[in-house]
Amino acid sequence: MNPLTLTIFIMALITGTLITFTSSNWLVVWMGLEINTMAIIPIMARKHHPRATEAATKYFLIQAPAAATILFVATTNAWLMGQWEINQISHHIPATMILLALAMKVGLAPTHTWLPEVTQGLDIKTALLLSTWQKLAPFSIIFQMHYMNTPLLIILGILSILMGGWGGLDQTQTRKILAYSSITHMGWMVIILQFLPELMMLTFSLYLIMTFSIFMILTQNNSHTINKLPMISTKLPVLSSLAPLTLLSLGGLPPLTGFMPKWLIIQELTKQGLFTLATIATLGSLLSLYFYLRLSYAASITMTPSNHLVTATWRLNKTLPSLLMTTSIMMSISLLPLTPSIITLFTQ
């Protein structure tokens, strides 16, 4: 794709997200979502590969009915109530329909099955864009209307944690594994949203940092499958020691950064008296921890085949990590001691 054309699509992607962020009118929010969707589809298909075209088509077919549902409910609500404000949906049926449509857009269970398939058909950088930036606009709407249907959000959250963990157990493609990881983390955010929205924002911010770090590590080695992860130690030995720490942080193991949001979420659920929900969420996170351990084992302990080891070092395509990547990796690993300061920053 021409660099100028790509720049135009990226600017449209950013513009659509910002329009959704800054508006409380359903019609304008819907327009922002559509601009965002129409801008990323050409970016997905820019490789001119059948898998990329298939992924872009699947993404469009999923986003179209979700957007149509949002517009239909918003129009019906405006007809009945006489206004387009997001926080003026009074009936539980339109509120439920919009939450389900937004769940489909963001990839929450049980409307999650499209996300791993679409992610698998994209290159690693576009998959990063889908797993991070494309979550911002729908989640900003869910954030504004989270009080309308608390039981539905809890059901969507717990299903996402369980289905994201189960779905990633038998995967060997790194992009699919990270897609199921995204589903699991979205579930944690949705569960805590109605009780402590500030904690949801903290969880989402840390998720963006850790996911960015993992995708950048995969980009350095072009690792599309687990079998290619051992090559990291051949190209960048230091990165091979940081990769498992970042993966385990994404899994939520102490004393790494990823333990912070899960610890705080479980603590808040316990304060709310939801002991069963906290227990199920904790046990569900063990499922996703299994495939994080698989990736960590492959990246740091497994040896590469001998035919790669005898390759001359000057023939390897070595690319040094950027400052942004190094900073995100260090933040993904070492922010846990700063938990009190971070909590103060997000709750003030």
C-alpha cells in the first residue's frame, strides 16, 4: 500500500476513535464507530494475501450487523424518548441490545469466535492494532452506559474469562493465543466496570502496555507459531530472557506488573461480597496461565534446531529493539511496587 494512502487510513482510524470518545450523542458515536471500522478494513487487506482478504471480509461481516443494531436501537430510543443522549436509554431491552452489539464489536464471549480467526489472518502489527486500538471506541461507550445492565456485564465478563482460557489451550499459532488472551482480559475489565470504573481504566491501560510488548517481541522474530519462538535466543539473547517475564506478567503472576490489576479486581469483588464470582474468575485465569507458560517455555528454555544454530551470525536478520519497545517491556515487568502511586493516579 502506498505510504500516503496508509497515512490517510491511519488518520481516519484515529479520527473515528476520537469522535466516539468526545461525543455523547448516539448518532455521532455511531458515525465515529463506522469511520473507525471503514478505515481499518483496507489496512487489514493491504498485504493482498487471501488470508488477509478473508480476515478483512470476516471483520466487516461481524461489524456491520453490530453497527446496524446500535443505529436501530438508538433511532428507536430517539423516537420514543425524543433525544439521542447515551445515558438516556431507560428501558432494559434496548440497553441489552446495545451492550450485546458492543460485545460483538469488541470480541466478548459468547460473540467472540470471530476474533481469533480474524487475528490469525493478519500480520503481527495489524493484529496488534486490532487487539489494542480497536477496543478503545467500543469500550468508551460501554464505560458510559455500564450502569444500565449490571447482570449482563457480569455474565459477559465471566464467560469471556472462561472461554478465553479454554479456547487458547490447544492453539499453536501465537496470534490466535494472543487473541484468546485479549478475550480473557476484556472479561476482567467488564466484571469490574460496574463496581469500580477507575480500576477498569487501570486494567485496560496495563493491558495495552503488556500486549504491545508481546506483539513487538513477536515482530522482532516474526514468530507466527510457537515453534519459531526458540529463534529469539539466537537473534537477541537478552530479549529471550525478557519475553517469558512479559508473558508471565500478562498471565498475572507476582511479582510482575500483570498481577496488580487481577489482585485489585479480586480484592474489590471480595469487598462487594461476590466471593463466588471472584473464585470463578481466579480459577478461570489459571486456564490462560497454561498457554502463557507454554509460550514462556518455548521462548526461553527450548533449544532451536541445529540447522539454525550453525547459521552464520552475519546471515541472521538482527533488528535492535526500539526505545518504545524497551520501555514498554520494562513497564510490563516492574510496575508492581508502584501500585499505591498508580492507584492514586487513576482514582484522584
